[in-house]
Amino acid sequence: MHLIATIIVGIIIGAIAGAFTSRDFPVGGWIGNLIAGLVGSWIGQSLFGEWGPKFADIAIFPSIIGAILLVVVTSLIMNNSTKRQY
């Protein structure tokens, strides 16, 4: 049950980050949201600590900030590498 809650929270955090930045994570759909949410949670909690409300042992606010950072940096890298190919 805890794994399912973690996956759901990861998807939601990734979707919030994508909506906030108006950018898509390179891997599309719910899998991209899950990756952005879970990896962004790890990044955010590592950089900013575990503060604010938690759900499924994930601190929501630092996780959203980390996911936003991940989506922005990844999309910038992917856009730059796509432009160089032409």
C-alpha cells in the first residue's frame, strides 16, 4: 500500500511541476510525471530538507520545488541538444 501511495504522490508532484513550468518532461505521459516526481522529490528533499506537510513519507513542498528544477533543467538540456543536431 505504501508503494502505491508513493507512486501516486510522485505522479501528482511531476504533473504539478509540468503544469507550473509549462514544459514537458522528455519521457511523456504518466511515466514522465512519475520519474520527475520521484527524482524531483529526492533532489528537493536533499537540497531543501524535509519541511511542510508529508504524504507517503514525501515532503510535499521541497519535492515540488525539486521536481520543477528537474523539469526545467532537463527540458533545457534536451532543447539545446535537439538544436545542435541540425
